[in-house]
Amino acid sequence: LPTTEVVNYLSHPNKWHRQTAQRILADRRDQSLVPAPTKKALETSGQIALESFWAINHSGGFTPRLAEQTLKNKHPFIRFWTIRLLGDSNLITPALRKQLTELAKTEEHPEVRSCLAASCKRWAAKDSFPILAALIRRNEDANDKHIPLLLWWAIESKATSDRGAITKLLADQSIWTTPMMRQHLTARIAQRYTTERTPANLATAGRILAQAPSDTDRDQLIKGLEAGLQGNAVQNPPASLVTETRKLWKTRTHTPQLISLATRLGLPEAMAEAMALIKNRKTSANDRRALTKLLSERRSANALKLLLAEFKASNSSGRRIELMTAMQRFEDPVVGTSLLARYSEMPQRERDSAQNILSSRADWSLAFARDVDADTIKREDVKPATVLAMQSHKRKAIDALVKKHWGQLRQSGEDKQKRIAAVGALIAENKGDAKAGAQVYAIACAACHRYKGKGGNIGPNLDAYQLNNPESLIPAVVDPSLGIREEYAGFNVVTKDNQRLTGFIAQNAPQFIVLRDLAQNSITLPRNEIKDLQAMPVSLMPEGLLDALTPRQVRDLFAFLMQK
């Protein structure tokens, strides 16, 4: 068809015809037809105006002069696509910058504002920051699902290349009080500069802290600065940042976040206060938890002494789990001794946590295995994952005790196939009791898997699966390593002090990782303390899960899982 006839299909009621016409026009790239669709785009309305605008672009007719006209168009999606094309091509002029800045102040359609925010990431700082400043002041967008993050991505993209533009933006004190800044941007900007700990970034963090006009804004900055410094202390922080932090220490309430920030920047009085607050029974549970984590990361002798005293004195199982998790990063025999001394009194979840911790170091593992050998701890109470973790230390004394009490932990492929067939025959010969199976599930599976709205989140959520097919369900239970989804892959971590930890990476940050173990406790590990980090080739779900159950319990468990 001649190009002039192809253009006529832009107004066809059938969408396929319109899209095919657009494709043909894009293939031909005939600039001679630009005047006709330009007239329609500027003088008509509705879908035909938008189709004509796209045809102009496909034919190579989109220019800054045309953009100046289409930005005034009554059709919101012509304005939208004008901004999109300007952003995609990094095209902007002084006149367009002025027009786009005004549009940021007055645009009524949220999708157009969203496109404007997204395009600011592509334009240079001198062009994008006047627009960003106007969008930040649009209070109606503070609760939008997308615009706050689009604004943040635009600012973050200039964090190091144009740090002067950011401090200039924040020199206007009125912008700090906007809902967009306080709810979404202030803390993120602070965190960006402490997450990547270059001298220039930390100095910028100090300048921004000095710019904050109110205590409310300073508290938001403290939140972000502290989040970026998670994991370990800063070596040789710039004087400007330390000076501003000292000012905060003298004038602001000593919250756990401020204490953490000051400690990581080297203020000795902050660590002393952290320890005092942990001892103070009036300190809230949340604050004590945060401060306990801080002491764990600092690992001073006085910190360990305090944590051990708290562990011995505490009557709360949940609090003892927090303390055990904190103490596991201390390479000291007294930690293992203290956990084993209290092991017999622990409820099940606390024992699970203790097993994970004791199996993470060779000396603690050996002491644990010797307690099993002495029948102080029942062999049946030790989880397969704990035994495998103890074996990973490759100590002859540990291996001998493991072989004595648990034998071979991993079955051969042939053994697994026989077990799959046996379980299939077992549940086929006699239907189980789903109600009784729910109790078996709660004991054997619920710690890791969520099902019917209950359970943990370590493994896949079983509500998302069709479980009424025994041919797929039984192999998945007997041989969990047959298929491991990427998001549920476990990791082995070896630290530089030879602690071996296993779990899921809950947070993967530039300076640290957060590892969540099988008891659902989390530990923060600075990257500079990690010697090796490897994905596990096998599932964290232990093999032989059904071996600990009676035939009746196996039938009941599958009846519960497979019920409609």
C-alpha cells in the first residue's frame, strides 16, 4: 500500500489494523508524511490524536519544537508519550526544561507525573533537578504506589556523579517539610551515602546532616545513616560526619538508632550507654533487641560478659534466643559451654536455635556430640541438618561420634527410589486421618513451610501447589533436592574465624549479608569477615524426614496434605 493509504488505517476501529499500520510506518521511516499526522495530533482528540502522534515518531518527525506543542495537548497520554520520548532520547532544551518544570507543578494526571519522575533519571542533573524539586512538592503523590520510588531512583542515579546538585536541592529548607521527603526520601538519601562508604560519600552525609532544619528531619537522617552502616564500624570516618554526630549525641534522645550510629562512628560513650540500657530492666524489649544485635557486631570482651550474664539470668525463652544468636559470633569456648549447660531446660524452638549455633563451630560441635555420646542429650532429638553441619568441620573426633550415633545420613539414589515406592504403597493401602495428619504436619513441617495459612516461611508456601498428586508429592518429600527453586536455595558461609553457618540470605547488601537460619533467627555478617559464601547443591530440607514417623503418621500426614 502507498504510505498515504497506510496512514488512513490509523483511524481504523480495529486495533490490529492500527498496530499493523504503525509497524509499516516504522519500517518505512518516511518523513515526507509527517505534516499530515502532525495536523491530526494537534487538532483532533481521542485515540486518533494519539495514533497520529505515534506515527510522527515512527516516521522520524519527533523534534523539540513539536514537543513544546504536544506538552500542551489536552490528551494526557500525548503529554505522557512526549515526556517518554524526550526521556528515552535524552533530549531536552532550556525551553523544554522550563516547560517541563512548570508541568511538574500543574499536571493533573498522575500517570503523566509518573512518567515525568521516571524520565528525570535519564536527564542530566541541571535539567532534572528543577523538575524533581517541583514533583517532590506534589503532596498528593506521597501515597502513590510508584511515584515516590521513581523520584528516589532519579535522585539516587545522581548521588555520586552530581552530589552537589543533591546538597543544593536540600539547601532549600522548605523542601524538607514535604510529605514526600519525610515519608520516602530523607532516610533513603542518608542511607545511600553510608552504604557505599567512600570518603566523599561519608563527607556528603555529614554535609546533609548539617543541612537538616529540624529535629524531625535529623531523626529521619539518623534512621538512614544507621541503616547504611549496618554490619560493621567505619574505619577513619571524616571529621565532618563525626562532628555532626557528636552534636546529635548532645542534643537528641539516645535512641538505639543514634547509639548504633555513634558506636559505628567510634564514639566510645555510645557503646557504654548501649550496655547500660541492656542492663536496665525499664528498657523496652525492642530497644534491648536492637542493642543486643549491636553488641554482637562489636564483639568486645565486656560485651560478651554482659550477654552471658543476661543469658544466664533471663527467664524468657525468646530473650534467650536473641542472646544466643548474638553470642554465636564470639569465638569463645564459654559460649558453647553456657548453651550446653542450659540445653536440658530449653523448650523446642530454643533447642533448635541452640543446635544451629553449637554446630557452627568445631569445638562447640565436638562438645555437643560428646553430650550425645554421654546420653545427656538424646540422639533422636538432634536434627539431621545439625548432624550434617557438625560433619562439615571435618574433624576426626566429630566424624567418629556421628558415625557411631547416626550412621550414614544421605541415602543413595536407589535407596530413595525404594523409599518412594514404599511410601506410595503405604498410603495407597489405607487412607490416613487428615485431622491427625495436621498434628504431624505441625511437628515435622510447619517450622519451615506455610500451609493453610499457618507455618514458617523458610521453604516454599505449600498453599501455592497442587498437593493431591502422590506421584509428584512423595518424591518431593523423600528426596527434597530433586528440585530447588532459586529463591529457596540455601547458602553455606565460612567466616574468617572459621565459623560455618547455613541458611538463607534474607538481605544482600554491599557491606553485609543477613543470614536467616533454619530456626528463623537472623544474623548480620559483614562481608569483610566472610571467607567463603557458596550456594548449597542440596536442599536445606533434610532427607529422611519420614523415617522418624510411624507408618500411621506417614499415612495421616499425606492425608492432610492431599485433602481437597
